[in-house]
Amino acid sequence: MIQVLQLILALSFLVVIHEFGHFAFARIFGVRVDKFYMFFNYKFSLFRAKKFNGKWHVCFFAPNVTEDDEWSKHPETTEWGIGWIPFGGYCAIVGMVDETQDAAKLAAEKQPWEFRSKNVFQRFLIIAGGILVNFIAGLLIFGAVLFTWGEDSLPLKKQDRGLYFSQILLDEGFRQQDKILTIDGKEPETLNDVVKALIIEGKQNVTVLRGEDTLALVMSQDLSNRYLAFQNDFDSKERAKARADKSYQKAKYVLLDYFYPFVVDTVMPGSAAAEAGILKGDSLISIEGVETSAFPQVVEELRRYPCQNVKVGFYRDSTFLETTAWIGDQCKLGVVAVTPLNYLHFEHKDYSFLEAIPAGVVFGWNYLKMYIRQFRLVFSKEGAQSLGGFGAIGQMFPKVWDWAYFWQMTGILSIILAFMNFLPIPALDGGYLLFLLVEMITRKQPSDKFLENANKVGWFLLIALLIFANGNDLLKWLFI
């Protein structure tokens, strides 16, 4: 429920400021705005307000305004409202063919307060206003997050234990505790930089430090697709286990992580570990004879033996010991490990107001570049299978309320929304901008009927995409 609330709040905020971008430029150029609504108001509205005859008029839980209503006799002012369908919102600009108005409803003669009567440059800014506001809002949100909470990071060069690599990366030539020095000649600063370079950008040339030796590795060209395919398969198996056992706690696939040991901090009374004689301070280093010197290795290996007796190897005060423990369907020993904070080297940086704004701009711009590069993966089979809708977006938010994380995710969604609206698809802002650019070049304005038909095609494509993405979520939840 907390994830759902965060998703609705974030998207509502972003849609409102997006539509306000259109509204602001429309009013600057003297274009009337008939309605400004958060959410859709089919048949009736939860709330609507309009100023006419010198005062504000407000209605709650009221049917929509009809042609005979007093409200409709004052088209010079905007009707503000909240609909009852919590999905998006709209800004009905007078004289513009969009989802709120078709060509048949436009008067034969253009009026000076209509969108279509303005010059192409003004119309371009009115359409671009939503994209511009979302992009700027994302940058400002990132700056505000940095100013308020600062930035925590785990610099790769300060992690003296190296990295943990999943089997996919081990197959590429990595070995546990390798330290990545450069990727295509550039030094990655954090773990995210490594994932971005290898999976999103598809870079192949990696230099690693292994002990005292410096080695060069070349990644496979299909690494990104193999990773997505494996992740999709892993997620589907975890969902199947969760459906079979409602108490089952799903795991996430770890491509790579910082290397830190599994040292027991607390043993739960009556747990498998307690019955097997495992004590606080024991360092687990093998499961069924397989070396598991890193925390993720222990977790991964245990998941291979649900409801079985497993042989656990560990060190206690420099002495190697072995014991046998029976683990249940959750594949856990019943211990709490020492926090990785004891083994990893964090850096925290606080930002002044003057430092936070440019830092937020850099962060937002770099995220946009990464997202554009990542977008290419959607056109592969594996990428299409991993495409998600509102359910997948909701999973990006934490299950406990965290304002710092909420605003960071809202900033990310704002950048994504700006990019997606920029795509040259009819019915999206990018489609309108494309037609306006053609008009600038040809000096010929498309007919209202052409725009209406283009919008219908665009809406068909968007609805198909929404059905596919949310259908992926539903399919994974029900069957996969």
C-alpha cells in the first residue's frame, strides 16, 4: 500500500506540473485554457472550481458542466478540477486538436484566443512547455535532495576486498575479488558506473587488478541480452515460489556487488543455525563444499537446497569447522549477519545551496544520457520481456516511507516523463513538435482533420504499449 501511495503521489505531482507547463505558456501567449484537471473526470468530478462574475464558484462531487450550465457561459476563465479516475490529467487548450477536443468541434473561423491562431513558434513553446517543466523539475529535485540529505557513495577504489561477481560475469573471465580499474579506458567510480558501462552502454574492454597482476578482459557482445534473459528467468522462478508459498520472501538477482564476508552477528533462538551449533562471530565460508567467502555467495548457495540438510563450513577464531544444518523452504539459517558497513568504506558529502543546484543538473543530465542508452535494450526480445507498467514502476519505491528516496525516485520519473513525451509519437508532445517542425520548414500548417487522425493513430500505439507493459506485469504476477 505504501508503494502504491508513493506511486500515485509522485505521478500526480509530475502530471500536474507537466500540464502546468502547457498552461503557463498558453496564458503567456493569450491562449484560453478551458479546463485544467488532475485525474480524469468522466461524467463527474470530485472537485471543480471556476472564477466568474468576480468570485470563485466551487462544487464537490458534481456532474460535469453542460452547455446550459452557468459555468459554460464564461469561456474566458479556466475550470480547475480533480477527477475521480486516478490516471494522469489534462489541460484543455482552446483551439487545439488533442484528446479533449476533435476537429469537428472547432469553429470555422480562427479566434485570436485559440491555440491554432498563434504563430508556429508560440505553438511550439506551448507544446514544449510540459517537457521543459518536467526536465527542469527533475534537475531541481535532484539538487534539493543533495542540499537536504547530501550524497552517500561507495568509491570502488576504496573497497580493499574487491568485488563479488555473479556466474554471468564469472563466465566473462572475472574472478571473485577482482578490482575493476578501467572500462574502455575510463575509471568507474561506483558499482552503478560498472553496471551502466557493461549492461546499458555495452562497453567491452575491462582492465582488472587480480592480486598483484593487471589483466585485460573483453566482454561478449551479447552480455546485456544474456543478463536480461537470466534476470527474467530468475524473477519468474522467484514469483512461482512465492505463489506456492505465500510466506516465501522473493530474492533479487545480484549481477555484482561489493565483496564482504558473511560473519554471524545474531543467532535466532530455535533456528537451524542454533541447532547446528553456529555462534556469533562465526564466518561462513562454504556450503556443501562450495566456496562461499562473500555474503551474496552464501545467500545464493543456500537457495539451492530448500528443505534439505546442508553442510556449512565456517571459521571460528581461525579454526575451520563444519556442521550440518537443516534449512526450510525459505532457504535461511536463521541468523543476522554483521552489517556490511563494518567492511565497506562509505563517503558522505554535504552540499551548500550553490553547490547542490549544479550538482543536481549534472546528475539529471547524466541520468538522461544513461536512460537514452538503456532505451535501446527495449527493442530486443529480452528487453521487451522485462518491460513493465505501473506495477513495475511501483516496485521501484521502497515498502517503507523514505522522503529522500521518494524525492529521488520522483526526480528520476520526471526525467523519464520528459524523455518519453519528447518521442515523436502522435498524441504525445513529441508528435506535435514534429508536426510543428515540419510546418516551420514547409511553411504549411497541417489541417485539423490530419492532426485528429494522427492523434487517433498515436493513441492506438500508446494504448497498445500500455496494454503490453501492464500485461507483462499481470502475466508475471499470475503465471510466470
